[in-house]
Amino acid sequence: MAVLRRDNRRCRVCGRHPDDNVDIVLNVHHVRPWARGGATEMANLITLCHTCHSGLEPHFDPSLFDYLDPYDGTAILKCFDDEVANYRRVLELS
């Protein structure tokens, strides 16, 4: 619910809102997919309508981070990549 509130219950891509369009179903989407290490935290979650959510191809589209004000998507991706690299170094040491 925090993500929906932050996004004013609007699709962050097309801007549609259930009050204006009775057919709207909103989804909270992991920008970096959970299966690929994407955390369930505000900086990685975005509200999308069903149409925009089902139209994602590929499902991981880093440009969605640009819709997340005030978060800097580039910084989030770099931080994630740095953490993955660090994790791999730790595994090599053990």
C-alpha cells in the first residue's frame, strides 16, 4: 500500500488512475525482478496498470527506475551491481 500511496494510485508509465478509468487494475512491480535479486523495497517498486505491466518486454526494464522520483535509477543499479560484485568476492574467499 505504501507504493500505491507514493505513486498516488496511478500507473507511473501512462498515468491512468482507477477513479478516471473503471477498468484499471494496478500492480506493484519489482523493477529489478525479485528472481534476479531485486529487493522488495520502495526504491525497487513501481505502480503499473495491468496494460503497462503485461506489455513489459523484457520484464526487467531498468529505464523504469527513471519514473521513480526522487530515486536515481542509475545510482540504484550501480549500488546493486557493486553489491553483487562484493558478494561474489566474498564467495571466492571462502
